[in-house]
Amino acid sequence: MCRAFMIAGTHSGAGKTTLSLGIMGVLSKKYNVRPFKVGPDYIDTAYHRYVTRNFSVNLDLFMLGEENLKNLFYKNASRADVSIIEGVMGLYDGIDTTSRGSSAHIAKLVNVPVVLVVDASSMAASVSALIMGYIYYDKDVDIRGVILNKVGSERHYTLLKEVIERDLNIEVFGYLPKDVELELPERHLGLLPVYETENLDKKLEKLYGYIENCIDVEKLMNLTVKPPDFIEKEDRVLKEKKVKIAYAYDEAFNFYYKESLETLEEMGAHLIPFSPLDDERLPEGTEGLYIGGGFPEVFAKRLSENESMLREIKEAVEKGMPVYAECGGLMYLSKGIRDLEGNRYSMVGVYDFEVVMTKKLQRFGYVEAEITMDNVLFKKGERIKGHEFHYSRIEGFSQNASYIVNRPGKEEKWECGFVHKNCLASFVHINLYTYKEGVKRFLDRCSSFGRK
């Protein structure tokens, strides 16, 4: 048996992220905690890693599919003392108007019990009616208990606990009081990244104090799940010579799926982090580049001032070095970034377009893409699944595009996946765990480049 449970909310803003971080952090003082996150998310998972010292794994049904998702969960859960999954949005909120891909759906797929987070501010007996609705909406979801958030006082908690246990016969594991100091700052993509959050340790220590005093975390450790008879074996490639892949990792670029990095390593990559902000040169012997997402617009001035790195990457691309870049990486490889005030900052200049920041969300949600021309990852005719989430738009491009992108079930289509020599850049984020053939193609290209 594996100790595992999901922390899910009645709705976005109920407090599931705060409680997830607090419980993960407190339990990590005694146990090896493996964190997970439902859906596509880079920022919450970075907080998970910060409090547990373990990489967080995304459980995204749309991008992974059922078998890959279950394999990833059980493979990682088997290594931990306890696995904690943070849900997404409200418990039953999935793709479009369905519960597909929701926290509830994932809980059923991996057979984990759910702890429901309820915003109980200004409530008394009505709290039972609310929780009852979540229990009976889908009886196959194993809601094992609740944690109450934004509780007015200890007396208020005692009243709520009595009502819930009397009416519903489920566990009340504890509560968090109202305290604005527990709130984490946000930006347009969700929480402010770990790198930029001031006084984070102070906030977490206060949160841990509440968790330890107001929630029975040891009782949560009794929640278990029975893993299936199989657990995917890791398919590690044993090569005398690993392909040296440099990947951008600093305050500006840190949106990577753990599974993407692991897949690269398992298939023969030697991953070397570098900083487009601070390093003057690429790591010695680099044979390929991976530039993930992030917030290059926030650090645009510093990125543009590091002219030696801009030149180094431009020259590498022109020489044919294979490069894969997503979203923030695409922005970095453009001619320049223009911020909301109209300031322009020069970037690498691989592509002839500029990226302009806007106040309006340009693309948001899951997407599918048809590959219309071969590139360093995919072959013409293949289809991929991913997600977009950005406030920026491209202006003035005449570059070759290798993707035709659309939202599932929608008629609107647009071009992306821009190609220049062996460089591919796209606004579409994907999980490389799902595309191992593509990873192999990329590494083969990198290896060939390294032999020149």
C-alpha cells in the first residue's frame, strides 16, 4: 500500500494551494513527500519542490493520456513515504463543461482518497449542505474528509466540526483561520514564481505553525492507495557518450515538466543548466539547446544587456545547432520584446518577428497541433497535444511555421512551431514524456551536430 491523498477544493480560491504547501512542508520535516499537481502547471509545482525538496509531477490527462498518467503516478509514489496531489480549480471542473481531466477524474484514475478544502467563512449548518453536494455529485469519488479554511475562530471551528460529523459522518481533519498574511502574491499566470516572492520563508513558517496546531497531519498519513501489480520500469539508456544538452534555467526561464527533463536524460541526454541572464557563454561542448517557458518579459532588460549570450546562441543556431524553445523561449529567440509601456528590448534575433506584451490574454487552454513540415522533434503528419497560456503576441513574422494549431472541438486555427534551420520555437507547451520518438529525433540531431 502507498500512503497517498489528494487535496482538492470546492472551487478556485478555496485555499487548496495554501493547504497543500503547508501540509507538504510540515510532513516533509519527518517524511519523504512526493508532490503532484493535476493539470498543466509550472508555478505551483515549483512551490511544491521548494517545500518538499522533491520535484513535483504533473498529472495532466489531456497531454499524457490515462496509461502514461497512471504510470507516472505509481512510479513516483512508490519512491515516497507519502504522496500528496494538489487538485486544480474546483473538484469536478474539467475540460469544457465536463469533469474529464478534473481533480475528481484523476482521483478515480489513480484510486486516491480526496480531502476536500472548504471555504467556511460566514457559514454554519449550511456547510453540511455544501459538502453533501460534492459527496453525492459522484459517489465513486472517495471523499474521505474535509479541511475548513478561513474559519473565524476556534469556537466557529468547533461548531462547524460538530455539524459536519453529525450530518455526514466524515472526518474533519482540521482548519486554517482567516489570515491575510498567508496569502501568496499573484501575477497574470497565477502565483508569483518562487524566485520573486518576498519573505516566502517567513510566510511558510507561519503557515506551518497553523498546520501543526490546527490540523491532524498524522491522521492524514493513514490515507492509503493500493498500487496496481505493475509499475512502469524506467527505460534508461546506457551510453558511454551522453549528448550534451544545455537548458536555460534561472529566474527568467524555469517552466519545465519534470517528466520532460527525465525523459531527455533517460534517452541519452546529459542536461547542463545555464543562465541566459548571468552566463556569458553556453556550457562547453553543448550539442543542443532546450529553452523552456518563464517570464522573459519581466527580465527583458537584463536579458538584452547580456549581449555575449545573445550572440553565442544566435551563432550556434546559424551553425545548425538543434534548439527547442517553448513560449518564453520563443520570446527570447525573437528580434525583441516590447513591454506594456512600449519599451523595446533586443533579444537573440533568430526569428524576424517581435513579441509584444498585451493586457489581454491572447491564448489560454489546451490545444492540438498538426505537424505540417518536419522539424527537430516531429515529422509531417503527426499530431501533438499541449497547452498555451500567454499575454504576448507576435508582430511582423514571415518565418516558416510547422504547426497548425487549434483548440479541441473549435474551428479557429493558427500557425505556430516556427522553424529556422535546426531551431524550433512554439507558444505550445508539451510534455516530452508523451513524445519519446520526438525526443529520440532531437537527440540524434544533436549528436550529429556534435560530431561535425
